[in-house]
Amino acid sequence: MDGMVPLQKQILDYTASLFQEGYLDDQFNQLQELQDESNPDFVVEVVTLFFEDADRLLNELSKALVQESIDFRRLDAHVHQLKGSSSSIGAQRVQRVCISFRNCCQEQNIEGCLKSLQQVKHEYSLVKTKLETLFQMEEQLVAGRG
Amino acid sequence: MTVEDQIDRFPVGMRVLAVDDDPTCLKVLENLLRKCQYHVTTTNQAIEALRMLRENRNKFDLVISDVNMPDMDGFKLLELVGLEMDLPVIMLSGHSDTKLVMKGVTHGAVDYLLKPVRIEELKNIWQHVVRKKNFDPRDQNKASNDKRGPNNAEEGNQSIMSDDGGDQNKNLGKKRKDQTEEEEDDGEGNGEDNDDPSSQKKPRVVWSVELHRKFVAAVNQLGLDKAVPKKILDLMNVEGLTRENVASHLQKYRLYLKKATQQASMVAALGSTDSYLRMGSIDGYAEFCTPTGSGRISSNALQSYASSGIFGRLNSPASLSMRSISSSTLIQPPVQPPNLNSTLSPLGNIQASIFPANQTPGLLHGIPTSIELNQSKQNCTTGITQVNQVSCSGFTAASGFRDSRHTVGTASNSLPSAASSNSLMLQGNSQQTHNLGAFRNQPPVRPASFGTDSFDVGICGPSNMLDYNRCNENWQNAAQLSKFPAHPLPLCEPFNNDPLPSTGISVTNTNTHIGHSPVDYSSRVAISIPLEDTGNELQRQEGLIGNILQSSSYTTPSQRWEEHKLEYSQNLSRPFNSVNSEVSLSRVTSSLGHNVNQKNATCSNSVDASFVAQLSGAPPSITRCTNDDTTLKSNDAYILEQMKSQDGFIQNNFGTLDDIMVPIVKREQNESTFLDGEMGFEAYPVGSCI
């Protein structure tokens, strides 16, 4: 088990850095607190759900924005949902970008929307990568512990 | 875990149903709730949630729902759950928009949470379940009725309880109602204050005509027996209105109806002019309140009136008409016509409240009938009836009601002394017109206000009751009633005076807000009388007034009316004719009412004249009351007065009405012969009132 300590530490450090960089916020902590013996994979489950949902939403958003006549209300609804789910897991930067995205939608600013979409996609892929890394490390930890 | 266990270990094991289309959020929520040791069921579809809830309401203690969902709006779900299952619902949203939160609250949500949801917030959601249970008399769990403490005073409790419980509350409420009947007077004030014993005092809610109308509509829709504050609140969908407000208002309304019924009978017995007015008012109002589906009342009311022989009475002093109507209308159970609801409700309520307060039940009674008349516009009439009531001195007595009532009563009083009861009507209207909203404070709205509301007379009564504000609305509707001829008592609808012309009553429309109600009343009243068949709103409105009048005089005046009045007169006359004897009185009243509405007072005058004539048996001339016809004289005078006052009012306010009325008036004038004799309205005190 000692061999795991470094890994454990690594995980902690890494997580801390994610917080510091604003990728994650306190909500993520809450998720972690919810995880316990009876619910050992809770965080992973939820975040995985988030990934799936976000992928779908981003897809919808991309499609909506290339329409000839853009339905801003629908756009707004999607963004709103993405904002909600990202905030639920604590993906702070994604959430923030969603907020500005929504503003563009409300202003019916197509340019702004396109830009925001890019930003969202960017932030999302970032946080996704990082979380996946984190999960891998945790898996190793669990595996290492036997 | 058995249910008992759950209950014992509450809040542990509390059964929550979570609804959110976002899977991520739903999962997080589910786990958070599990962490709080609740028993969680989730679904991402609102429809599915409803199905589960309907399947077994007792399976859940609390519902948490997202606001934005693709298959159903969260607020809609909230409403349905509240109405059908009466479970506490917490709204969840990523938005913190004040408007949304307000919407949630007004739809009955017990709480509004923002995403991301934190566990701390979820830890306390059980309080909502407890709160609801406590208020629910039915609840076996500790019911904390005592928690609320006696402070609420029955009313408060009642309202609270009613809010929570559905049927239970109702029963409880009813019980309370009885208990507090005597306290009705105080109740008014208490109702609101005591409504929420647990929470801080809420600002007093002014039950405007419009609000009352909605209330009545909601109550009618639910059925008076099943109307619980929470559901009413949901149906009304008014921001800022609390269940407590609705509960207390409901209580008053019920009382009002009760009184109206009593009044009606009383009126019949009374036969005195004053009583008529009162009755009319009461009835109208009652009808009003109950907006018995607008249609219902009228027919019923009318019939009741006729039967009650009030009509006969009507013939007697002008006031009669109103009154008789009222009595008949009173008969109408709070059926609350949907239409009436809105406008009448306030009135009705007022009346109800008034009744207790008013001594002059007669007036009110009469009014209620009118309310019924209009079925649709019933609301309008109620206004009228109310007015009557209000006018009834007793009305003023109705301290319970907001001041408005007094005003109404006063108004009427101020109205021609001659008219006696009639004046009341007018007064009521006048008052109404004025203030409808201001009801409370408004001093006898008097015809002055009529200008627009000419209805005020009739309306005044109710408006006073209502909050006056409401009355206005009602009046307007009432006024619309006068317009009826064209449409079904618009009374209920806020008259905007547009179409008034048709019905003398439109008075309400004209300006009044009051018009609505008052008009309705008048029409209602009159209408209730046989008018019903005509279905003309006017008739309703007028029915109340006119009905009585109609029978006698109406025919004549109506003729005139018809022409100008357009439908109104026709309606009036029609219905009246049927009623004839009795109606005549009503007609007079209605005409008064009409007059009120329409500035054309002339029309109303004529109407009144006719009514008056009829009432008194004299030639309808009364109806002719056209402005100058004060001939309405006492009996008619009342009507006339109304008319006159209406004229006064109407003319003032109704810009539109004038146009309409003018032709009518002219006609009337020609016929003024009617009035001369009969009308004798004492020169419209109404006018003066106004």
C-alpha cells in the first residue's frame, strides 16, 4: 500500500490543481462526499453521465447553429441544460462559458453564439480530459490497492 | 421500512419524487437525497412523474421538479400536482430569475432551489412536508394545528388549513366558516391578517373586481364544495397572491353566499323596497361571488326571483326590482358562474361579507340574483347586486366588507332617497364605478362614479364589497352586461365601456371598472329573472335590475332600448317582459344598472323608467329615465336615479357610451313620458351619489 501513497498524493495534488485552475468547483467536492462504501463509483457515474449528456447537447448546438434560420429559443434551452448539468458536477469553466453563451442567444447574436459554442467545446474537452485522467489515476489506485 | 417506521423516523425515509430531464442533474439530485436519508424515486419525464403520482398519491411525500423540461412545463406539473394530489412541490432550476421564482411561488411551490443543488438545502426540505401536514387537519401526524396556535383565529386557521388540505380543509374551512360567521365582520380583517398565523403578516390584499372575478371563476370551476384555497390559487394564477389570501377570501365568499341565500328569502318576505335593493345586491353579489357559471345563476336566480315573488315586490318601490332579483338570485347557490367569477366574485364575496355585515340583506339579495342572471357576465351583475346591497344601508353595515361596501351602501343612500332601494343600487354603482378598486375606501361610489360605471349603482354594492377594486372590474363587467345585448353580460368582463351602448347597463363598461361588476349585477339581477332565456347578457345584468323592472315597464322602455340600446334594451325588454310583473322591478333596477353603465344613462333611464313603471306598475316611462327622467321616482327613482346617475356618470365617463347611449337616450327622452310619472326618481340621488 505504501506504493500507493505517491499515487494517492498525486491524485490529491492533481485534483487540487483542477480546483485552482477553476476547472472544478465546490460542487465536485459535494459529489465526492456523496461517494461512500454504498456508493463507491458515484463520482465516476455522474461524471460519465455528464459527458454523455454534454456530447449530445454540443451536438445539438452545433446543428442548430448551422441552420438557416436559427431557433434561438431552442438554442437557449440546450445551453441552459448544459449549464445546469455542468454546474451539477462542478465543471465551473464550462458553466461560465455557458452563461455567456446564453447571453448571446438572448441577444440573438449569431456571431457571438458561434464563438461561445467554440469556447464551450474547448472548455468541455479540457475538463473532460482532466477528469478522465483523474479517474484513471483513481482506478490505478484502487487496482493497486487490490 | 414500513410506513410507520418512516413516519416515526421522519424526516428519514421521507419519500421524494424527483423529476428532471437532465440525467446528470437527476443523478446528482438522487444521490444527494439519498445522502439525506430520503427515499428517492426519479424520473426524467414529467408525464411519468404524474402517472406515478396519480397511481398512488400516498406513495410520496414530496416532489422536486425541474422547471425546464421538454415534455411539460415545470410549472404546469407543479399546478397539477398541487391540484390533484396536493403534495408539496419544490421547484428546481438553473435560473434565479425573480420572475420565475415568483411564478413558482404563485403556482404553489413550497420552495424554489437553484442548481447546482447543495446538500445543505436538501437537508431541510422535509420541513415543507411537515408544514403541510400540520396545516392539514386531516393529518394524523401531529398536526400541528395547535402549532399554529389559536392566534390565527379561526379564519386564519381555516385558510391555512384549507390551503393545505383539500377536502379536509374544506370541511374545516366550512366549519370555520360557520364559526366565524359571526365574526364575519371581523373576519374580513382577520381573514387576511390571521390567515397566516405562522408566517408574518402579509400585506393586505385588495380583492379587485378582476381578482374577484378570477377567484369566482376558479371557485366555479372547482365547484364550491371542492374549492380549496390552494387550488383556487393555482387556477387563478395571480402573482403575489397567497393561499392565505385566497382562503380568507373564500371564507368570506362562502359567507356571502350564504347570506345571499338568506337574503333572498328574506327579500321575498320583505318585499320592501329597501330590502329589495339589498337583496338584489346581495343576491347579485352572491351570485356574483359564486359566479355560478354565469348562466346558472341567472336562470336560477331569475326564476328564483320570480318565484320568490320578489318580483312582485319589485314592483313596489324601485328598490324592489333589485331586491327581488336579489332574492332570487340569492337562491342561486354559489354556483359561481365562471363568468361571474371574475367579476362577481369580488362582489359576491363582498356580498357575502356584506351580508353578514349588512343588515340590509334585502338589497344584497336582490343583487345576487342579478348575478345569476348573467351567467356569463354574471360577474357583472353581481356588481350590481352588490351595489344594491351596498346601497342597502345594511350594506354599509356590512362592515365586514371593506369599506367599499359601506360606500356602496352609502352611495345608495345618498342616492335618491326616493329610490330608496334603488338608490342603493345606483349608489352602489356609483360607488362602484368609482372605485371599484377603491372600494374600500370609497365612499359611496355613487353614481358619480357611474359616469363610467353608471352601473355603479348596482355595482357599487358589490364593489364595495369586493375590494372595490374588484368591483371596478366587476362593474366593468357589469357594465358590459348592459352591453349584453350584444354579448353575454360582459359585466363580468371589464367593461371597457365599449359596447355599452347596447345595454344600458353597459355602464359598467364604460369606464368603470366597476361597471363590470355592477353591470353584471344589474344585468344579472334583472337577468336572472326570466331574462335568462334571452341569454342576453344584458338581460342578465339588467335582468337583475331590469328583470324586475322589465316585467312591467320594461317592455316599454325596452323598446326604446332595443333600438338604441341595442341589444341591451332588447334584452332587457325581453327578459323583462317575461318577468313583467316582477321583472319590472328588476328592470328598473337593471335599467338602473344599465344606466349606470352607460353613460347613456338616458338609456338607463328609460330602462329604469320602464322598470320603474313596471315596478310601480306605472308605465315604463321610468325606463325612459333618460337622464332627465328622474321620474323614476322612488321606485323608479331608484332606477332612474341610477340611470340618472348613470347618465351623469356615464356621460362623464363614457365617452363611448355616450355615443351609444345618446341614441338610446334620445329615444328614451321621447318616451320620457314614462318616466315622468313614475320615474320620479328622486333625481337621482344616484347622480349625486356619483
